[in-house]
Amino acid sequence: MARKFLSGNEAFAEGIRLSKPQVISAYPITPQTIVVEKLSEMVENGSLKAEFIHVESEHSALSCAMGASAVGARAFTATSSQGLLYMAECLTYAAGGRFPIVMMNANRSTALPWNIYGDQRDSLSQLDCGWIQVYAKDAQEALDLALMSYYVAEHREVSTPFMVNLDGFVLTHTYETVDVPTEEQANRFLPAFESDHKLDLDHPCNLAFSAGPEHNSAFKYKEHVGILKAKGVVAQAEEKFAEIFGREYTGLTENYRIKDAEYVLVTLGSIFGLAKETVDRLRERGQKAGLIRIRYMRPFPAEEIAEAVRNAKAVAVLEKDISFGYEGTVYTNVNSALQKAGISLPTVNFIGGLGGKNISGEDIEEIFEELKEGYRGVKFMGIGGDGQWRR
Amino acid sequence: MTEILWHGRGGQGAFTAARLLGAAYALHEGRYALAFPSFGPERRGAPIRAFTKLDARPIGDRSEIEKADFSIFLDDTLFGEQAFSQLKPNGKILLNTKRHWEDPKIVFLNAEAIALEILGLSITNTVMLGAFSAVFDGITSDDIVEVIHENMPKKLQEKNIAAALAARRAILQEK
């Protein structure tokens, strides 16, 4: 293992190098560009033996990755924001075709107003397209997820494409210390991709076909089951990962000081580090604050969240997203989890960080403060709640 | 946590210096660093800022530095009264300038002269990194040599090491 000072993008590219995809097809877009640049350098200098295909758009990037996956090759692509949206048609193709492609998405705001900075509206808008979705907290986790993503996606019971999300700029462009594993370690962790369902002249089979009303539901059900099974495979991958690399991960969520917490903040992505520091500060003042980081949005950690907040007094959901006309998508999912578990708590949705707006430690303290008011509904941070100014 | 705010113009290498500093500090076990530029489109010659955070524990706050322990100016045309409001109470300013300053908060040197003499260019980022290592205990001359070897293109390494160490010596002699 080598200790290096890398940006989130660079760390992720290292993780992909170690995962040895055979085909990379990608189109550059800020703030993802550096991943694509680094990988093309690695292919050029021979440290990664892959076919690097320069495509003319994101739609082609994912189509190309599907073609590669269909012949049994390990495929990688990366995008962000408008690029992900331009690719949207192919997202459901890849998922329904059960092509275990890995894609890195640099979370960035969506137009209009045009904006290159980070928020999570791009990937959360594509939650229903059948991809596994995970959100990294730092550069080390980004690198580690590159390796784990292929393990999970290619598992025979899962066979589902996998989207790894890194917050644009605050994670993709920030340099920090990262342990880069050796190739020997990576090889021990990640088996070669083997699929029975591929374009093979010796064993012909039909791929990417149509299915009418009679069979369609069954295919969609199998797609649903595949992504649900990812949960068990994530646990399996993390156990093996800890054995080989010595770093432990905690499945679909990561909890912090949750055990006796009365007020709980649920969030996702790289804001976790700052939220942890804020919880520590509140605990020092005797406030029972706790934290849940959603790592996987799909499959969704419904039981994990419900169990963690069962004895809490109120729950806040902080997300860099809004589903216009209702509420944040993460909030909808969290409320559904609580309702199914028979938990009736006040929950508040804090919409923040849109278009890259900074979220400070004081902002997070304010969330915990407002949570005590028993309010239920949506608040735009720094603006107000549910269509009106409350403060 | 020690927070360092870098000021430069696009093309002067302020972010490279911010990154080298973080990497130099984090060479040692049990030390953590974050380094990032002011995000967004870049233009040569336009004012830019870059940020380095150093600590003995992992750093969670990824937001821009509002109050710095050290504020480093690669270009004194960017320096003004507002610089003092961006400092913590015991904060210091490190200034590349031809002028002489009496203010005890300001550590100054003619980094451009060192850069022109050793690099043959008025690029002062590694010079200011060397100067910073003279006012901050956490970075040794060995760290500077190692971090430049690890992070800069081979043909630039020796000259930049010489320039950084010359600035370090110049400040230490002043002390």
C-alpha cells in the first residue's frame, strides 16, 4: 500500500486502474474530466491495459460500455450532470439488459440556471432507472468503492449496473491523503468478470431483446430482485475487503453516535465529515445528537434507518436536492422507511447546498436547533419553509 | 488545525503550492491535510485563491477558509487592508514584495528576485512554499525536497528545490 496525496477524481481513477476494466468509453465533463484524463494517461503509458474509446457524447459512452459488457468485457464510464441526463435513455437499457457496468458520476447541479458546481440533483433524478447508487464521503472511500463496485455489480445474483457518486469539487477536486492498494491486493479481492450471458459464437444466446405484456413484469421483477440482492453482496464484499485491505465499511449506511441520540440528522455524501464534527461539538454541550449517512440510495437502507431512529425524538434529512412541487427525494424515501416500520416521528427536510452553495458547521448546528421545534415539512436552508418565510 | 490561505493570479501556481504543502505535511503518519483551489472556471491572470488545511486528525470541514493562520500572497498587487480581516487573531501574512514592511504581522521577502535568479522565471509558488516552511514548524527542508521529488516533473525538480530552500534560508536569517 502506498500513501499518496490525491484528489477524489485521482483516487477514483487509481481504484479503476486496480479494477482493470477492459473497455473505457467516456466523454469529459466538469467536474468529472480528471478521471477520464487520468485513465487515458494510464492506458497511454501502459499501466492499464484497456481499450480507451473516445466517444462523441454521453449517450454513446454508455451505449459503447453496454456493447463491451455484452461480449463479457469489464466496462467503465464516467459522467456528471447534463451528461448523465443526456445518457438517461441508456441508463434503463443497461439496467434492464443486466449489464454490470460501473459508472462514476461527479455530482453536479442541473441547468437552468446553468451551473457547474456540486449538488445531488443529477443522480437523484435517476434513482428509478435500475442502477445501484452509492455516495462516497471522501477520496479513500471513492477509491475503495471503485473496487467494490465491480465485485457487487458483476456478482451473478446481482448483475446490475453500478453508479458511484462523488460530490463535485468538494470531493472530486479536493486533495487528501489516500492509501493506494497494491495490484496484488486488488487481484486477490476482485475476481475476473465471468458471464454466461454474453455474445459468444460457440454458445449463442439472445441479449437485449423485447418482452411484451405477458413477460415484461417478470423481467422487471427479476431486475428488482437483483438490486435487492446487492445488499447481501455488499456485506460480503466489505468483509473480504476488510480482510485484504484492513479498512472496514458498514453496509448501506454509516451511523455516528446514534445509540442514545434524540435528534438525528440523515444525510449523504461528503458533508458527513463536517456533520460528524458538528455532532461532536453538540455532544460536548450535552445535546444528544446523532448522525446517519446513507451510503447506498439503491438498494435503499429502509430497515437500517428505521432501526437507528426508533428511539429518537425527531429526524432531519439534509440533501442537495429537491423534487420540485413536493420535497427532497431522500426525504420521501426516509419517510417511507419510517412509515413501514410503524415509526411516527416529526421529520424535517432541509434542502441545502444547491448549485454548490456552502453548508457550514453553523448551518448544521442550526438544523439540530430547528429540529427541536417539532415542525414537519420542507425547509430551504437560508430561505424558509414550505413556500413561506418562517424566521 | 492550521489553515493556510493562498492568493495568486491564474498561472502563478498558487494551487500547486497549496497542494505541495498538504502533501509535504501528510508525508508523516498521523498527520492529515486537505488542499483545494477556489472552484470554478480559471483564467490566466485573474485573482485566485487556494486553501490548505493541516491537522493531527482527519479533517471533516471541506469548506473554504474564512479566517486563516497564514495568508500567503504570491503577488503583492493582490494584497490590501482586507487581508487582515481574513486572519485569525495570531495569524500572519507572508508576502512576496520588493517593499519593506514594519508591521509585525507581515513576514515579507522578495520572492520574485529569488525565482528570477534560480528558476529564471518570475514564478514564486515553490519559493513561497520554502518561505512558509521557515515560519511554520511542521515542514522541514527534507519534507520540501521529498515532496518536490514526488510531485513535480523531473526537469523542474532541482531548480525548484534550490529556490524553495533559498527562500527558507533567507527568512530564517532574518529571524
